[in-house]
Amino acid sequence: MSDDRPVTFRDVFAVSEYRAVYLALVASWIGDYLARAAVTVLVYERTESVTLSAAAFATSYLPWLLFGPLLAAVAERHSYRSVMVLGDLTRAALILILVVPGVPWPAILGLLFAVTLAGVPIQAARSALMPVILSRAQLAVAMAANATTVQAAQVGGYLIGAAVAAALNPHLAMVLVGVLFAVSALLVGGGIGRRPPAMPEEQRTHLLRESADGFRLVFGSPALRAIALLAFSISAFSIVPEGLAAAWAAQGDPSSVTRGVDQGLIMAAGPVGFVIGGLITGRLVTQATRHRLIRPLAVLAPLILVPALTAPPVPVVVMLTLLSGAALGGLMPTLNTQFVLCLPHGYRARAFGVMQQGLQVAQGGAVLLTGFLADRASVPLVVGLWSVGGVGLMVVQALRWPRTGPQAEAVAETPPPARPRFREAAGRMDG
């Protein structure tokens, strides 16, 4: 496919295996976010504790922080198809336990943790499978489609989950989640061909060492390291309006009803903007232009939020957050595509685990730090100054960004990281 004509979504969805992966992704992610919303309602109904309901929501983020790279390494040891099917079936079985009335809240939190834990290797396997079933030109558009769909699934899953759980019955919501996970497993099992594991048995050592290889590869290659640091940095600045939305809305209006609406608008603006930006760059912009847009979009995403210093009204805050999300949506799929194309076969799932853990740490740390600061200063001041710092950091990274062609070309010949050998059979890794 020539760079002169952008690859279209029709080109990508013409690949039957990608259609199966995409539809499974839709079912899986809606189920995931629906589960988080419904479990939060279930715990609150059971305990009437805001703290415990918030803990239920936070529990879904812990697996990536604690075990992400390790479980991603598991995905390299087995067929990606098998990992995805078994993971979704496991999640379906676990979530259906919550249909049983009277499950105590500690068990609910434990089951949600286990459900999210089973989703870690699924996501790693899906990411590693993409460059196997798609060409380089198709991959960029597919990544944009996946990223924007996940954002839409987040909004839809939260809304459906909260509505069904609160208005009808949280147990009914759990049944719906289980069905969605089972549908995802069926789509993958029926639509993805059988392939051998990316890491043959004779190349294995143990999971900790294999997981460490992922870190060595990501941070040992200048090109991969540049992509990772840019992604971590931009995420730390773009997440703040969403993370501080409740406090921002509370400072703007004393009415509880209005605060709730304002909070929802601010939280939804970023994902909606991401969808818009991802669709525009993925569909209407050539691959070469997407690469040229990396540096300006990286600076633009935090720059758009600097006017928060003036304490604008909520409609302006929503618009600023939406535009910043659009810049992020135009940037992140391109970074993700370049990152995946840089990786040698057999390392993609592990590198994905490293990236996801880094993104979770960057976003969570940013929200915690800015929340701490917002207890001592106004939210607009904190967001505005945080964004000014983001502009400075993005300018530095933009100036250091490699200027000579796509990142994938820059590391096309990069060998896998060296690692100690325990046996002669593990003497060479495929690149």
C-alpha cells in the first residue's frame, strides 16, 4: 500500500482475522468497563460505604501495576489465540459467581481483581497478534480503530453498567458481562487461525527472567525508549482533567445536581476527543503525515489545557479537555504503531506489558500528585501549572525526537536483548 493513498477502514476490515479481533475487542472491553461500574454499585449497595465502592473501582487497576509484565510474558509462551480464548472464558466463569446472592464484599473485590488479572494476558496477546495478521500500512489504521473503540467502550460500558446495576439489578449486569466475555471467546476461537507460540519451549527460562527481557528491550533501545517516555509523559498530563473532574466541578457550582452533570461532562470530554482525533488521523491522514505530526501534537496536548489558569467556566473546560483529548487521539495510535513495528517477534506481548504498567504508573501518579496539590490550591491553578510543566517537558522531548524516518525503520535491525543462558537449547532468539 503506497503512502500516497491513506489506508482506509474498509481496507483493514477486509481482513477477516482482524474483524474477529475487533469484534472480540468490542465485546471484551464493554464487558470490562460494565463490570467495573456494576461491581462499584454492588459493593455500595452491600456496604453503603463510598470508600469501599471507590476501592472496588481502584481494584480493577491493580493487576497491571502488580503483575502486568509477568503475565504478559505468559502470552509469549502460548498461542495468542489460546491465551485470548482461555482468558475470556475464565473471566466469564469468575464474573458469573457474582450472580449468586449474598457474596460478601471482600469476595466481590477479590473476584473483580481476578477478572481483571485474567484480562492482562488477553490484552498482551491481542497487541502482539496485530502485526501478525496485518501489513505495516494497515496496522496504523487498525491501531487507531482499536484505540478509539476502547475509548467509546469505556463511556458506553460505564453508562450501561451503572444504569443496569442501579436501575434494575447488579446481578443482571453480571450476567450481561459474562455473556460479553463468552462472545469474545467465541469470536476469537472461530475467527483466528492456529499459530505456534511466539516463544518455542526450548527458548524459555522462567517468567521473571523473560519479563525482565521485556524491560531490557524497551529501555535498552534508543528508539523504543523514546516512544515509551513520550507515551508515559503525555499520559501523565492528559489524564489530570479527568482525574480531578469531581473536585473541579465542585469548585464551580454549589448545586449537587449541576456538579454531577459537570463532572460527567469533564470526564467524558477526554475520551470523546480521543475518538475524534483518532478517527481523523487514522482515516484522513497519510502514514508519512502522521509521523510528522508526532512532535506538534505532543506539545499541543498539554498546551491546550494551559488556559485553565484563568479558571474558565465548565463549558470552556469541557471544550479544552475535548481538544486536548483529540490531540492525544491523533498521537497515541501512531506511537503505538511505531512501537509495535519496532519489536522483534517473540517480544511484543512482553513489551506491551511494560508499556501498560508504565502508563498505569504515570497516570495514577499524576492524579495522586495533582489531587494532593489541589487540596492546597484551586483546581484550575493546579491543572494550568501542571500543563505548563507538560508543555516544557514535551518541547524537550520533541527536540530530542529522532528526525530520520519512522521509528520502526530506526530499529529494524535491533537484536533482541542479551540474557544469561541456562542451557544450550536457549542459545538463540528469533528476531
